Amino acid sequence: MSRQLTGRVIENRQIGQDVFKITVESELVSQNALPGQFANVRCGRGLTPLLRRPFSICSVDREKGSFDLGYQVRGEGTRLLSETAPGSQLDFIAPLGKPFSACGGFDRIAVVGGGIGVFPLLFLLQIFKCRESSAFLGFRSSEQAVLLDEFSRHSGRLVISTDDGSLGEKGLVTRAFERELDKRAFDMIYACGPVPMLKEVGRIADERGLKCQVSLEQRMGCGIGVCYVCACKVKRQGKEEYLRTCREGPVFWSREVVWDD
Amino acid sequence: MSRQLTGRVIENRQIGQDVFKITVESELVSQNALPGQFANVRCGRGLTPLLRRPFSICSVDREKGSFDLGYQVRGEGTRLLSETAPGSQLDFIAPLGKPFSACGGFDRIAVVGGGIGVFPLLFLLQIFKCRESSAFLGFRSSEQAVLLDEFSRHSGRLVISTDDGSLGEKGLVTRAFERELDKRAFDMIYACGPVPMLKEVGRIADERGLKCQVSLEQRMGCGIGVCYVCACKVKRQGKEEYLRTCREGPVFWSREVVWDD
Amino acid sequence: MTSVDLSVNIAGLKLKNPVIAASGTCGYGRELAEFFDLNRLGGISVKGLTLEPRMGNRPPRIAETPAGILNSVGLQNPGLDAFIREELPFLRTLDTVKIVNIAGNTPEEYCLLAERLSACDIDAIELNVSCPNVKEGGISFGKSPEGVKRIVSQVKPFCGKKPLIVKLTPNVTDIGEIALAAQDGGADAVSLINTLLGMAIDIYSRRPILGNNFGGLSGPAVKSIAVRMVYEVSRRVKIPVIGMGGIVKGEDAIEFMLAGASAVMVGTGTLVYPDACLKVLEGIKDYLEKTGHKSCHDIIGKLRLW
Amino acid sequence: MTSVDLSVNIAGLKLKNPVIAASGTCGYGRELAEFFDLNRLGGISVKGLTLEPRMGNRPPRIAETPAGILNSVGLQNPGLDAFIREELPFLRTLDTVKIVNIAGNTPEEYCLLAERLSACDIDAIELNVSCPNVKEGGISFGKSPEGVKRIVSQVKPFCGKKPLIVKLTPNVTDIGEIALAAQDGGADAVSLINTLLGMAIDIYSRRPILGNNFGGLSGPAVKSIAVRMVYEVSRRVKIPVIGMGGIVKGEDAIEFMLAGASAVMVGTGTLVYPDACLKVLEGIKDYLEKTGHKSCHDIIGKLRLW
Ligand SMILES: Cc1cc2nc3c(=O)[nH]c(=O)nc-3n(C[C@H](O)[C@H](O)[C@H](O)COP(=O)(O)OP(=O)(O)OC[C@H]3O[C@@H](n4cnc5c(N)ncnc54)[C@H](O)[C@@H]3O)c2cc1C
Ligand SMILES: Cc1cc2nc3c(=O)[nH]c(=O)nc-3n(C[C@H](O)[C@H](O)[C@H](O)COP(=O)(O)OP(=O)(O)OC[C@H]3O[C@@H](n4cnc5c(N)ncnc54)[C@H](O)[C@@H]3O)c2cc1C
Ligand SMILES: Cc1cc2nc3c(=O)[nH]c(=O)nc-3n(C[C@H](O)[C@H](O)[C@H](O)COP(=O)(O)O)c2cc1C
Ligand SMILES: Cc1cc2nc3c(=O)[nH]c(=O)nc-3n(C[C@H](O)[C@H](O)[C@H](O)COP(=O)(O)O)c2cc1C
Ligand code: FES
Ligand code: FES
């Protein structure tokens, strides 16, 4: 059960170009959050920006009783968040949303992440214990590439792609992923990143009959399921309907998602 | 001429219960500001609060090139101002408004201040050189009494009153002022504080045919004279009209002010 | 134990206190119940209901604006039958006033909804003739006095003993006249304001941000408009007025009450703080205590103009 | 030197750029001239003018609201004669489009003002039929299509060769219809929005904050409403539309231009930053350069709905 919480900011530092990581004290979140879930954070104190901002939980430290969020500075909300000083109190609601389906039965998993979509995947790799895990991460360029040490620590195989070739291989992460699929078998794919990437990962997985979950973004109001603004179109039993990204998502089975809404 | 400026905050500290003094670097203001003028300060960075907040200039340091504002925390704007860290940039327009009439011809002046109304009077005492000056200051209680050292340094005679008698004499500052008037002659009275106090000072001065200027507060929009929201009713040549507190004021001749608007 | 009597009466309903969760911002209650005890509320007005299920509008359905939001949900809801089957059983367990907000394509649909709901275990019906986001949201009825009077007088007989609250749109020239028409049509109370029609544009794609192009503005940005309208309406009608629009704290609610609202609803506030209703309630209580009042009735409509 | 052509044409007037200082927030220009070179503006619309001097309303005349302000100045101005005598000489020295905003008690007053001004060295007349703060602010004419058409057609013949811009109130059910009426009456352009009627209450004194009880809401809080109205109006009329309401930066202005505004006015923004108009202008230029456009005309009305 999620709660309206406040927690002390332990650290808030830049880890890449425009990218920050904030560490926040919370016994409750560190003990209960699952990969794929998010925190809905009040980034300022006044009436502008009014709404909270959703960020995927990027890792937890159960001993210290804290969790991390990774975020890119985009607009006013994230700018204010980046200015939040260690020691101050962060106002957030967490953990929210449906987590990634656990790898209980999965032996070999692949995670495919693009840009800020890598954050929930790190948490997943930390928590989901399975025989073999591969991480395929794509960034615009080396300056945006973050948390590589952590990813290499928590995954069996790490493949990096950048759009400009400044790190790893040049090109889309989906290409690296697809090539690897021809060599190696996976039981389960987890993906998070920009929609075109997710759509492509979904297509690749579907073609091969692989299970695949994607974590989606949608503009949110409440984050807790009361306002119905965060609609994601899914098709179940032939019927299309709008589900709440904050409640029935943000993790969906890729084959259910109606991409071209 | 006033300018839209930014200046580094040198110091910002609490000097009384809810009362702060902020010191800001500005060559232009320190050289040009006159007593009675004010600065219109942007207290936050976002859209709430939207408007600037006016504060009287409390003193200048021409050598260091800085000026002080004294302020009481009342609402959102002053709260944000009180949180402004030394080293950061303050966004303000100054010097604004019509100053107190200089004491060129005045030998003996009295200043009468109540609460946050004392601030511009300190600046006046610092700058206006005259034979004899007396300061009558009223506060709610000793915790609100601020800048007493500075006032005693810059005035020949300092009389303090508090509502609760916790400092100086108990009662209204106007009573102490009126009593002193019976003993001593003044050429010019300057007053700033709550309206009932100003009205009473004006009455006392008028009865004795003394010249008296008061500095008034009014809710402001622009502070520079373009929006006409800061109306103060004055009577000149038998005709009542609304003048702009920010431009034709904030200093007015007490006998011109129509108090019961 | 508080010595302040927070209860208010609206059209025969007794509310424990004047704070009601506004329609469309509290779902059907379940999710909010994870955050606080709903029984502490004066009432809850559930998500706009239509006869048939509705998918709602294309996303994005929300855009942030200075001190406000635009929404274009478009009355996504499971329809009357599913509501009765899936949501009502939970709502029935609550000890708070339960209001069902309804919208229709035609007068017949409104009447059918009212008829079915009047037989349910709910406390009042809120007639939404003001949703700016769907053609079928009743807005076609809600913008003229004639339209409002007609629809209200048609629906009223189907409400049985349930009070009928009519929810008004602010997108009109004279809301007092519209409120009067609602009263003439038989409304037991009016609630206002619904959202103001707005638009936000993504200047790089040159497209509206909202998938539905337009949306309804709510939140603190609209408060002063809403307070003015509540004042205007409460001078014009005899029936109780429920005020809303930008309430996020107790002080905001007091403004509405002084302007003439017998109760208030909290909408957008809940999106920011799930327990916003409770904060508002605490604030009202504090104000009454601080100013030495014994009951909400001491302040309702007590604004004195200059 | 910029390669972007910022000039726009409105009703026969050539503006250097689309940014105009809005009426009531730039006085008669003098004070702003202390902060920047007014000749950099596309235009300036001076403080609302009446035939006779007006004292204006009782203070307080301003209340701050979330991301906005309420004002109730009430058209304080020295009257036509004093304007011509004291203010016009300064205005004449400016190399920017000079618009005079007029308000009257009766059609005759509007006509007289127009007649006298049409003989002055100004560029256009802005007919204020939308001031919410005084009974005489023309609002009685401005709220119905018939009223607007009548007053516009009465005043137009007195404007001589000066273009007549009609300033519309947002406090109406259908602003498109009102704009159409202005066009039918002979308006050369419309400007919108004026302020939205609002009220703020001091909950401790239980009195309105404003001495005039009600005031007009402006600033970022109203932007999304204004953009929507500009869109609606620009689809309905053939004459140019001047957009305003909450513009504080270039991006805001671009929203209005995409929605159909040929030029924009900056009001409340100037109260916060005296040089807000220039900031808006820079922002427009930056946007055009960044998106590879050569002229403002490439973006005016180029919004594509979903
Ligand atoms: C479930 C979920 C998980 C997310 N996890 C992360 C994460 O781990 N790290 C990270 O950097 N970002 C994440 N995002 C995106 C993040 O929420 C946005 O970048 C952020 O809201 C932008 O706020 P802003 O004020 O800086 O930008 P602005 O553009 O000024 O925001 C304006 C409005 O748009 C909304 N908005 C803008 N971009 C997005 C977006 N992509 N998704 C949803 N709403 C958006 C904002 O919430 C706000 O309401 C996630 C989004 C969702 C929905
Ligand atoms: C010419 C002038 C000089 C002033 N000098 C000083 C000074 O030296 N020290 C000091 O502490 N205060 C001074 N004030 C008062 C000061 O401007 C207000 O206390 C301050 O604006 C309150 O802002 P807030 O956001 O904290 O309060 P809020 O109450 O939240 O402000 C809400 C709105 O009301 C306005 N407002 C509230 N109180 C006043 C007031 N008394 N006068 C004008 N507007 C007000 C604010 O500007 C704002 O628009 C002066 C005011 C004027 C007009
Ligand atoms: C996301 C959202 C959904 C809404 N849905 C409805 C609805 O279904 N029926 C209705 O009458 N009002 C609906 N409203 C309007 C609110 O009930 C309320 O009238 C409005 O938001 C103003 O109040 P606020 O500023 O407190 O939000 C909705 C508002 C929002 C923000
Ligand atoms: C203090 C003030 C005075 C105004 N006076 C006038 C006026 O005299 N005539 C007029 O047509 N509009 C007047 N307006 C309205 C503005 O010109 C503009 O239409 C409105 O404020 C919306 O734009 P904004 O949000 O940029 O301020 C005034 C607005 C303010 C804030
Ligand atoms: S964001 Fe409110 S329901 Fe999902
Ligand atoms: S505050 Fe704008 S004219 Fe004085």
C-alpha cells in the first residue's frame, strides 16, 4: 500500500549531462517497493508547478532504509528537484503502480532500456534473481550514459549503444538487442524507454513469441488512480479500453498495448 | 532613475521576532537612493507569488556599495525572501518613489516610527544632517524592537514605547511624541508606520502647525507608476484626487492625505 | 473533542461537515480510502456516470497550466450497470453522504439514470450539465437558462426522494440567471463551478497538448472566478449553493462559505494531496475556533461588501 | 542584424513586430520609457481614456491570486482634453504604433472620443467594451452580440481613417459570436481577452480585498482560457485578431500566434518585469530562428488540431 510520505534527502547529485540521482530516506519504500513502481514527487513547494512528477524507483537500499530516483532535468519540475538540497524533506507518494512481473519462473531475462528508461531496469536487475540476465542500454551519447557500473555489476552481460557512437556500438539499442536474440534464448523481456523503442522491442519479442513487458509514460494527474487522466489504450479479448497508467500500469504486457493511439 | 537590477545578497539575517534584514550589493542604489524610497523585490522565482514586494530602503553603505532592507515575515513573499541565501542574486527595481523632503532648512527634526515603519526612518537619520534629531519608535513588544543601536547612534534622542511595556514606556508612541512636543520645538516631523499612528501624528503636527511628512503603504502592482492600482487619496487646492503611492508617494505631506478613504 | 459544530444541511441532507470530494477527482472512493478514512468526509461525489460505458477521450488528457490544470478525461466510466454492480457495494459501506454525478446524451438518458439511481442506496444526484469535454456532457443543456430549466424539470420527477443538485458551468455570461433557471426547474441545490474551457499548445509540434484539443481548467488559478460566481449565485437563488474551484486549503473554503456556499467540494487539490479534503476540513475547523465561532452557519454568506 | 522578418500587418497598420504593450499596464508610456526604448515595441495601447476625467475606484485596487492578479482600477484617467494636452506630445515622439483605448458611458461619448481622436496623431482606436470594473466601462454593450454590433457600427463612422480595434470581454458564453458581431459592425480588428471577473475575500475582516468588491483577473492564470478564445474567434472572423491574457514570455506569445493571433499584447507581465514586452519579443525571435522560420506569418494560425 502506497502512502503520502516525506523523507529526508540523503544525496542529490548529477550523474550525467542533465541527469541526476536523488537518494531519499524511507523505510517503507525501501522495504516494499518493487521494480517498475514509481514515486510521485512534489518538486516545488508553491502552486507552480502544481502537480507532482512521477519517477520510477531506480534502486533501494534496504539496510539504510533509502531509495534512489534517477531523473533528467527537462522542465520546471525536474529543475526544482535538481536544486533540492541534501538534508531537506522530500514530499512524495510511493510506491505506486503495478510492478514488473517477477522472474520467478524465468531463467534468462533481458532488459532493454533507452535514456531515462534505464532507471527502473536497474532496480529490476538488483532484485530479480535469475540464472542469466542481459542488459541492453541505449543512450543519445556517452554524456547521457549513466549508472554503467551499477548495470554491469547487476547484469550478466551489458551491451551499450549510443546514437552517435561515442560509447559502445553506434545505432539503436533495438538493433543490438535483436542481433543478440538470434544468438541467445530469453524467457522474458523487460523494456523501458521512448515509445518508438518500446514498440520495436514489442514487435521483436512478439515475432519470436517471447514474453515482454514494457513500462510506459503518460502525463499524470494524481498518480494514485482517482483522476483517470493517464489513459493507456490496451486491447484485451479483442476489446480496446483505456487503462490507468498509474494504477493498472505503468507496466503492461507489450502485446496488449495499442501503440498507435 | 530607477532600474531593473540584480544584486548579490551579502547577508540576510533575523534581527527580531519575524523581522529580518537583508543586505544587497548595488552600486547604483547605494549611490542614488534617498530616504523614503523603496525597492520592489521579486521574492520568489516562479509564478506564485507573481508580484514584486515593496520594501523601504533602510540604509545604504556607500563605501561597500550595498543597501539594506528590513522586513517582517507576513505571507508567502516575505517568507520566501527570508529563505534567500547569501550569495544568491536578488531581483529588484530601485530606487523607487518620492523621497522624504530633505532637511536642508530644518534644524530640529523628529522621526516617529511604528513597527516595520521604522526602517526608512533609520536611513533618513543616517543621511539628513541637521542640528538636532529625536526618534520616537513604537513596537508591539521588546521582541519586535529592532535596530535600536543603529537608531541611538544616528539620533540625538531616542524614545521607545511598547504596547505591552516590555521595553521603554508602555503605550502608544504617539503619546510619548506628543508629550515631548510640549517640551521641545521641532521644524519637521517624519513618520512611518500603521495608518492610525500616522493619522494621529498628522493630527498632532497639524494642531501645532508643524510640517509633517508620512510614508504610506498601499497594495502595489508595478511599483513604477504604470498600473495605477496603488491609489492614495489626497486633497490639493480643495480637490480630492487619487495619486500613485509608488510614484507621487510613498511620502506625502500629512495635511494633504485624506485619511478616511 | 471539538466544540465547533461543523455539520451543515443541504436540501434535506445532513452532512457531518461541509467538505465533499468533487466529482472526477476521487474515482469511486476506493483508491482514496487507501489514504484516509472516507467516513471523515462530509460527502463524496463520485466520477461522472453515464448510462452506457464510455471509453473517454484520447490521451494526453491533462496539461499543467500556471497554478492549474486542464483536463479532458471525457467522462470515462463503466456505465450505470457496472457502477451499481461493482462500485456501489463499496460506497454503501461508507458513513458519508454519497452523491452520484450523472451525464447524458439526451434528456431521456438523464431521466433513466435518475430513475435507476433514485432506487439505489445513495443520498443525492448531481446533474452534470457542464462537462466541457464531451458533446454529450450536458453542456448543450447547461449554457442557456431555458436549456437548464427544461432538463432539470424533466429529470426532477425521476429522482424520487433524492435531492437533485445541478452542477453549473462557468462558461456563461450570467451564471446567476442559469442558477435561477435550475431553481425554477426544481433543483434542490446547485454546485459550481465546473471547469473553464481552455487550451494549451505544444509550440514545437504546433498541436494542442491535449488529445481532445480543448480541456477544462481547474485548480487555484480559477478560484477568484469561482468565488465571484458563488457570490452572484447565492444572492440570486434560495436553494443551497455548493462551492468549488481551486480549493486547496481551509482558507480557500472559508472564502467560498463567506461568499454564500453551504458546503464546498475539493477537486484538483486531491490530485496533489490525496488527503486534501481533510486538510481543508482541518483548516475550516481551525478558522472557526480561532475566530470564536460555534458553527459553520455563523459564516455562510456572511461576506459584507464595501 | 536578424534575418527573421518580425513585422506584421493589422488592419492596414504595419507593426515592426507583433508585441504591443496592453492598455492599463503601461500608463501613457513615459514611465516605461525609463526602462527601455519604447521604439522597439510593435505598438503601445495607452491607458483607457474617457471623455471626462475619472478618479477611479476606491483602493485597494489590486489583489494577488495564484499566478494572477485581480485589479479594480476603474479607468482612472485625466480625460480626453488633458490626454491630448499632456500625454499626446510625448507619444507623438515615439516611432511605434500608438493605440488609444477608449471607454464611455453612452454611445455618444464613444463617438465623441473617436471623432476627436481620429483627428489626432495616433494610429488606431481600441474600443473598450469590456472593462469589468466600472458600469461605464462599456461592459453593458460588450456582453451581447446585438450590443456590440450596435456600438461598433455607431462609433466606426467617427473613426475617420483610423482602424477600429474592438476589445472583447471573456465573460461571455460564446465569444466567437461576439467577435462576429464586432466584425459585422465594422471593426477592423478585435483584441482579446480583457479580464475575467473575480473576487477575493479577506477571511478575517469578511470583506472583499478590493475596495470595489470585484475585480478583473489577468496574468498567467488565465492564459489557457485566452488561447482557447483566440482560437475560437480567429476561426470565426476574417479580421485580424490581437491576442492577450497571461503572456509573460515568448513561448506564451507563440501559443497565441499559432492559435490565430496576428499580434499580441502584454499586460500583467509588465507589472512584474517592466521590460516584459522586450523579453516576449526576444522569445518570439528565438523561436522563429530555432524553428527555421523567416517571418511571423509562417506561424500565425498554424495550429493543427488533432
Ligand atoms: C510512470 C513514470 C515514470 C517515470 N520515470 C522517470 C524516471 O525514472 N526518470 C525521469 O527522468 N523521468 C521519468 N518520467 C518522466 C518524468 O515524469 C517527466 O520527465 C517529468 O514529469 C517532467 O517534469 P518537468 O516539470 O521537468 O517537465 P515539464 O515538461 O515542464 O512538465 C510539464 C508537465 O508535463 C508532464 N510531463 C512531461 N514529460 C512527461 C513524461 N515524459 N511523462 C509523463 N509526464 C510528463 C509533467 O509531469 C508535467 O505535468 C516518468 C514518467 C512516468 C509517467
Ligand atoms: C512603499 C512601501 C514600503 C514598505 N516597506 C516595508 C518595509 O520596509 N518593511 C516591511 O516589512 N514591509 C514593508 N512594506 C510592506 C510589505 O510590502 C508587505 O509586508 C509585503 O508586501 C507582504 O508580502 P507577503 O507576500 O509576505 O504577504 P501577503 O499578505 O501574502 O501579500 C499578499 C499581497 O498583499 C500585498 N500586501 C500585503 N501587505 C501589504 C502592505 N502592508 N503594503 C502593501 N502591500 C501589501 C503584497 O504585496 C501582496 O501583493 C512596505 C509597503 C509599501 C507599499
Ligand atoms: C480530472 C477531472 C475530472 C473531472 N470530472 C468531472 C465529472 O466527471 N463530473 C463533474 O461534474 N465534474 C468533473 N470535474 C470538475 C470538478 O468536479 C470541479 O468542478 C472542478 O475541477 C473545479 O474544482 P477544483 O478546482 O477544485 O478542481 C472534473 C475535474 C477534473 C480535474
Ligand atoms: C491594472 C490593469 C489595468 C487595466 N486597464 C485596462 C484598460 O484601461 N482598458 C482595457 O481595455 N484593458 C485594461 N486592462 C486589461 C489588459 O489590457 C488585458 O486585457 C488583461 O490584463 C489581460 O492581459 P494580461 O494577462 O497580459 O494582463 C487592464 C489590466 C490591468 C491588469
Ligand atoms: S494519474 Fe490520476 S488516475 Fe492515473
Ligand atoms: S503600483 Fe503601479 S502605479 Fe503604483
